[in-house]
Amino acid sequence: MHAPAKISAPAHASVEATVTVAIEAGYHIQSNHPKLDYLIPSQVSLTPADGIELKQTDWPKPEEHKFSFSADPLTVFEGDVPVRLRLATGAPGTHTIQGSLHYQACTDQLCRPPATAPFTLTIVVR
Amino acid sequence: MSETKSKSANWLIIGVVLIGGLIYLAYSRKNAPQPVAAVAAAGAEAPLLEAGNVTGRTAPMWTLPDADGKPVSLAQFAGHPVVLDFWATWCGPCAVELPWWKELQDKYRAQGLVVIGVSEDTSLADVKKYLATNALNYQVVWDNSKLMPTYGTPFGLPTTLFINRQGKVTERALGLEGKPDLDKAIRAIL
């Protein structure tokens, strides 16, 4: 994980930030709304922090991919995946926010266990 | 980066979350990679299998609950050829193999074969829900990630170990295998 840039934003405003998920070649992660209910969806969360509120998380359109183990195409993410976070700022201040991506990755033959990848946002509200 | 005074949305790339370290792809049994770390286990009743060095070694003993919470021990099946299929309800490739295990259990039951599905689900409720709609004709136990390190195998599902009547691991398969390959491996331990 790369260290995030320090972001400046106005107070009491909307800010959008993008976290890019880099998935190694050969692997995919489930989309945020998998077609099958037993698949583990990808989810981004932020630890609540005073002065910053996560209003919405926008995922890109997933790919439909037919795998050797699936009768029908599944909705997955592969490669670099930009996830847009819509945030609301409060009063001025510097906020360091912990976030995490929860995901479960597979190849065409093998699945890794569900995992969580942390990231950090630093937002300077002026 | 210049500060904006407008209330319009600002697009910023703030970081990259790397899903790294996933260097394992599908391997055939003959080309199974060496895991990178030694393993340790608590309570093993037999010598631990070193990471990557499982073939020919004695399978470590274990006791795990079945879906109803009743304890099941590998020791119960001493003298039987045993297949340990590490799987999970969220694992698509695992789901391909499950009906094959049912067929192979029926095919070789009279010769003493014992297939044991070792679930790596974190929730026993998920396992119960799955079994309620997908009846299996073989033993299922709930591991929740405690046992795989004991068997010196990297965490990838499905992982299958074939244990002969003498309690030794004869083969390990990492990833989805073809049914003929599974059948062949079973015949080698009968």
C-alpha cells in the first residue's frame, strides 16, 4: 500500500477521493454486489472520525467473467480498480482516518481467504 | 495541490491499496510450490509437517467439531485411506469438486475410503446453511483456519491431502483438480 497524499479540502463541503485497488494479474476479487449470495462482496469502510463523514462509496462497473468453476458469468474486479469515496467535511482541522478494504480473491483454480487491506487518509480541512 | 474554495467535488487519487503477495496461481500436484514459512501447531499428537515437506510424512492428528458441534478426530479413522478436502462455502473452485467427492466416496466406500471436508468458513452458521441445501454423503468438520498451517500448506482452497492406511500423506493437491486426477490419487491410497 502506498502512503496517501495529504489532502486539503474546504470546511463543511463535499470532497471526493479515490482509492485505487491494485489486483495482481491472474486474480480477481468479488464485486461489491456478487451474483451469488455465498460469495464475499468487496467492501470499503472508514473508521468513524470527528469532522469527516463517508457519505457514499462508488465502485466502478464490474466485469462479467466466466470462470472454469462457474456455470454463469460472475461479477468481479480485476487489475486496477478505482473506488470513489464521497466525504463530507466539518469544521477546520487535520484528520487522519483509517480505512480498510475487505475482499476475497481467487484465480480460475484457487481461492485465497477473505482478507482486509488497510489504508490511511489524511485530510486537512481549512 | 492547490486548495479549492468551491464546494464542487474534487477528484483525488489518495492511495493505492495493494492486494499483493498473491503469488500463487494454480499448480498441478507435481509442481506444488514450497511455502515460504515454517508452520507451528498446538496440540499436534504427531510430528509437525514442515512447510512444503508433506509427502511421506505422518498426518498430524486433530479433533474438530462437525456441523452439529460433535467432536471428530482423525484418529477415529486409523487404518482407513483418508482424503482431507479443505474447502469453504465461498470458494467457487471448491464447489466444482464437492459433487466429485460425493461420487468418489460412494465409489470407494466399500474399500474403506473416508472423505472429510474440512471447512475454512469463519462462520459455522454458513456451513450449516450450505449443508442444509447441499447434502453431502461424507464427514464435514469445521476448522476455521486452525488446521491448514499444521499441514504445512499455504492457504489456498481447495487444498486436498491424501492419507494412506498407515497414516502417511502420499500426495497434496493445491487448487482445483480434475476428477480423474482425484480418482487416481484415491486409488493410490486404497
